[in-house]
Amino acid sequence: MKRMMTRVSTGLVAATLCLAPLGLAQARQTAPAQPYYTLDTKIADIFADPNARTVFGEFFRKRGEAAGQPEASPEEQANVAQVIKNFTPRQLATFPQANLDEEGLKTLAEALAKVPAPTATPPAAATAAN
């Protein structure tokens, strides 16, 4: 009887180990995709992607416009970019000058989440461009 229970237990463990990858594969397929850009992405990384940079810049342009702030000159924008590049949007929100409340952070997160991950330039295309 003890041997039979051991075989049954061993069989159950083996079946579980064999079926576990199938369950994980299903879980991966049904899990929602995580956005590439989030509130915890360094602003330098956001700036490195032209699409993400456009979304980020447009968001702050609209926020400034709504607050009645004049649009910054390109030089001022470059200076601000240098100062904030090592922060994440969430860290930036801790500064009152950023004009980022919880609602603003949520809106920015939603906008960044819509930006697809950047695609790497194929080596042949990069070589042809030179």
C-alpha cells in the first residue's frame, strides 16, 4: 500500500511538472501587456525615443498653456531637459514647479502607455544610411 501511495504521489508530481508549463503559457497569453514607458521611466530614456519625447513634450505644453504659462524658448527647453533628464516623471512630480498633481500623473501615464516600444534600426538600414 505504501509503495502504491508513493507511485501515485510521484505520478501526481510528474503530471504537475509536465502540465505547469502549459498553465504558464496560458497565463502569459492572457496577461495584459505592460507599457514600455511608465511614470518610473527615466526622462532621458523618454527623450531618446522621438515618439515618447513628442508625447511628453505635448503633455507639458498643454499643461503649461492651461496654467497660463508662456511657451519656453528652445534654449530654455534644452536647459530644462538637461536638469530633469535623470528624474522619472514620478520623481519630477515632487517639485511644485513641475505642475504635476495626481490627476496629471495619471494622464501622463496613460499617454506614455500608448507609446509603443522603440524598434531597433536594422544593421543593414543603418549601414545604407551612412
